[in-house]
Amino acid sequence: MDIGTLWYLIERDKLHRVVTAEEFEQLEPDTFTLHQVFDNRREALHEMIRLVQTAVDEVSQQVDEKTNARPHSK
């Protein structure tokens, strides 16, 4: 595995990002959370999409639960 070709899936400022090894090395410590390291960009992006979709599904479910619990008003 060549470190120069690795891709990093991080969370920074409440956003998921895929960055290169060069970009990763320039990040300030304690300003991000490292989720996973990948051999290629495609796999990293696929995992990022999965994480974002999971978060969207969870929020959508919470909204649905709150909406269904309230009486309808006009």
C-alpha cells in the first residue's frame, strides 16, 4: 500500500469529506475525526455516500415520528 495514494474519509465541521494523503497531512490535529482510510477514491466516496444517506434516513425517521405524533392543524 503506497501512502501517497491513500484516501481519507474524515468528518470536519459536521461535514464528511474525502481527502488525499497530502491534504490529510496538512490538517490540524483535533480539528477532524478520521473515519477510515481507503486504497482508492471510489471506495472512499462510496462509504461517504453511505454515511450521509444513513444520517438522512435517521433524521427523516425522527421527523416522521414527530409529525405523526402531533395532531393535524389548519
